Amino acid sequence: MVDAYGRAGLHEDAQATFEEMKRLGITPTEKSHMLLLSAYSKAGNVAKCEDIVNQIQVSGLELDTFVINSILNLYGRLGQLEKMEEVITAMEKRTFCS
């Protein structure tokens, strides 16, 4: 459902579904975080995307290529080149955080 709402541009509904999963005791996976990240990235919501990346890290999940590319793509689309540089530097140090 998170994916379906995200693809339809209904990022708030995707978020609500994600939160309902947690409320029901379903532990979010790397995939569910990525789907939510994708939904907010399409909406251009930088703050929410950064929050999701931080949630992934706090959860102990690994930031994979999809996550890093998604955040780089978002920053690039919005012309936030300094933030792109921060991500690349963090990748080189293996200490990504937004």
C-alpha cells in the first residue's frame, strides 16, 4: 500500500499506511522505508526525505545505493548542490547523515 500510494502521488496516505504498520507492531523494513522515501522524493519534500534517511539509520538498517541515489537525485533536482557534496563526502567516509 505504501508503494501504491507513493506511485499515485499520495505521499501523506503512504505515510499514514507506514505509521499504521508500526502501530500494528509491524517493524518497518528497508524496503518499506525506501518506498516512503520515494513517495516524498517525488513530492520534493526534502525535510521529510532527510527524516526518513535518519529513521533508516536509527533503525540500524543500511543505507543502500537506492537510498543514497534517491537523496542525491532529490538534492540535484532542487539545486541543493551543497547538500549533494555533503552526501558524497559522507559516502567517501562511510558516515552518511543528512
